Amino acid sequence: MGTSMTNGRRESIILRTSFIGIGVNILLAGFKAVVGFSTNSIAILMDAVNNLSDVLSSIITVAGAKLADRNPDFEHPFGHGRYEYLSALVISLIIFYAGITALVESVKKILDPEIPEYTTVSLVLLVVAVIAKIILGRYVKARGKEADSGALVGSGSDALFDAVLSFSVLVAALVYLQWGIPLESYVGAFIACFILRSGYGLLRDTLNEILGERPDPQLVREIKNLLVAEPEIRGAYDLMINNYGPGRNYASVHIELPDVMTVEQVDRLTHRINRKIFQATGVHLSGVTVYSCNTRDPEAAAIREKVSGLVMKHTWALQVHGFYVDRKAKTMRFDVVVTFGRDRDAIVRELEKEVGALYPGYRVSVDVDRDISALQG
């Protein structure tokens, strides 16, 4: 999320949209429960359960947003943004419970069916429910994109699919009225499976966010492009983004600079790129490490190209950067990005041996980096 929207406005959008969703889903759940009991339709009752789980999800989303918006304190210097992920974890477990309950009840009705008794009023209410869910889904999804809230976007998509589920209940009712074929128990089971699937998807995504996942490749490319656009920066590497909740990203990066720059020049540059990155992406560039690039030794470029070619012959090597050679002191250092699953110590020993054989008498220092910035895939 960029800086075009304040956290206060973002929270306001999330809360207002969530309260609207809560109100609509409570009304729909109540209508469907009344219709379901009056018509003996398990499918309509399961659809009502689905709406109730949406209500509870929205309530927990509101609570999570309020907790997440608390200011940083001594114990939590990066804020409380991850409360949103914890609330999503609770929601996924609730959805799982609702899905299991709905599936059990639907199977019972399949084994011991009851004849539904649809009325004109019940059919009209189902039509209204479909239309209401479509309108709600489009509204919530649009507001979620405006606030850069994955939770709201997901809720909007869920509401749109709920409209499909409610429509399937309506179709089952019409099929029964037209041909006398009772399908609502099977439709109820289908809805239960969908609820379980939604719970699984939310649980998977939330656990990934809590554990820490690979940063968005598009965001990585944007930040690196912004950095290398600076005339002094020869390359940007090892970008690491730590997420502390939606819109709360802190990053560190290695930049390659000419070896003739003074500390004062580097200081001005780092302040400039900190502001630039935050204004463009909303990411706090909290740590900048500098690689020195040979500019005073004309032979250094040839050595770098030769060593890089040697290293990149290995299938596990993805990139060589941070190369610096001091021919007078006979020292050489560089970083190599490798695929996951490789032993760091073995790679260091192998490369030090190979480069040492290519340039006898040099003291070679190799640092092994993991592919954290999506160079592969």
C-alpha cells in the first residue's frame, strides 16, 4: 500500500464495509432460517449457516482491524498489524467448524430425507437473497481494493460465490416443484463442501502470512528498478521484505556503489532512496548495506566476468554480485545466490577451491545467499 491513503482512512473503510456486511448477512441469515424451517429445506438452512459464518467472520475482522491499528509500544516496536492475520486464523477455524456441522446435517437429511414444502414467499426470498449477495459482493470487493485489504477483497469474492450457492438452492427448489425431484439435501452437502474449501484456503493463506512468505515479485522488481534508477547505484541485491501486517512492510537491501564515493555521499544517497521507496511503495527501507564496486582498477571488470562465468556454470548458482577484487592485497570477495536445498559450507569450499585454482595466491571470500527475491521461478 502506498502513502495515498492514511491508516485511519483505511481502517474507516474496513470498519464501515464490515458493518454493512454484518447487517446484510444477519438479515439474510434470519430470512433463510425462517424459510428453511418452514419449508423443511436443509439446503436453505445450510445457506443460512453460511451467512452466519460470514457474520462471525466480519465481527472478528472488525476486532482484528481495531487491534491491528494500535500504535507501536515498547514490547511491539513494529506495531500490532499481525493481529489481522491472527483474526483471519480464528475465522478459518470457525468456517471449518461451520462446514463440518453443515456437512453432517446434510448427510443426515440424505439418509433420512424430509419432503420440502416451498411457497411463493420462500421463492421470492431466495431471489432477493441472490440479488442482495451480488450487490454486497461487488460493493465489498470494490471497497477492499480501495483500502488494499485482502480480507475485504476475499469477503467480496466470497459473497459473490454465496450468490451462486443461493441460486443453486433456488434451482433445487424449482426442480422439485417442476419434477418432484428432491435435490436440496445434496445441494446442502455441496454448500458444506464449499464452506470447508473456503476455510482451508483462508487457513493456508493465513499460515503463509504468519510464517513469512516470499515477497511479491512485482513489488521486488518495482523497488529494485527504483533503486537502480539512481545514477550512483550499480545494482540492487538481496532485497528482504518483512511484513508486520497489511501495509506494514520493512525492507533491507544491498546496493552496489562505486568505490570512490565518500561516506557523506553515501549518507545523502541512503536518505534519498529511503524517502523515494516509501513514497512510491509504502515500504520502509530500514536497512541498506553497501557493496563496493571496482572503478579504479581497469583489470577488475575482466576478473569479475571470468569468475562469474566460472560460478554460473553450476546449476545451483542463480546470481553473482557484490564482487570486489584488490589485486594489490590479492583478495577477492563476492556473493552467490543459490537454489534452496544446498549445503552452504560445501558450496563455499567448492567455490574457494575453484576460484583459488583460477587465481593462485588470492584469498577468496564467498558469501552464500538464498533465493529470497524470486530470482528463480
